[in-house]
Amino acid sequence: MLFFAARVVHHPAMQNPTLVLLTDRNDLDDQLFGQFQRCADILGQTPVQASDREHLRELLTGPAVALCSPPFTSSCRKRASRCPR
């Protein structure tokens, strides 16, 4: 995932993209964030981990690599349950 993200970030056609990774488990979130943080030189920027939805909104106003954790999943499930099938 890290190398794919690096290729996307460095591809000229992407023009400085913002990558958001959503995870469904805290341990996976911490593992991915740690990996991305250790390899910031490959990405060419330092990743940022969103702490909540408001923080994610702030991060999305500018260029960043953001990793999002499970606090977002419960509200997503609530919204999905209201969607007609």
C-alpha cells in the first residue's frame, strides 16, 4: 500500500493528490500510520493521522496524506442504514 501511495503521489498526472486511508481497526490504523511515517521520504511528505471527523475536515483543506481510524465507522454505518436499498 505504501509503494502504491508513493507512485500515485509522485505521478505527474496526479498533480499533488490527497490520499485518505480508512481503516476498520485501531491496530491496523496504527500499523499503517507507523509504516507511512517511517517511510515519509518515499512519499515525499509527512503523513498525518486524523483524530476525529473535524480534524479530518481540517486536513482535507490542504495537501496531506491522512490516515483515518475507526471513530468514523459508526457514523458511516448509521448513515448507510438510512440509505434505501
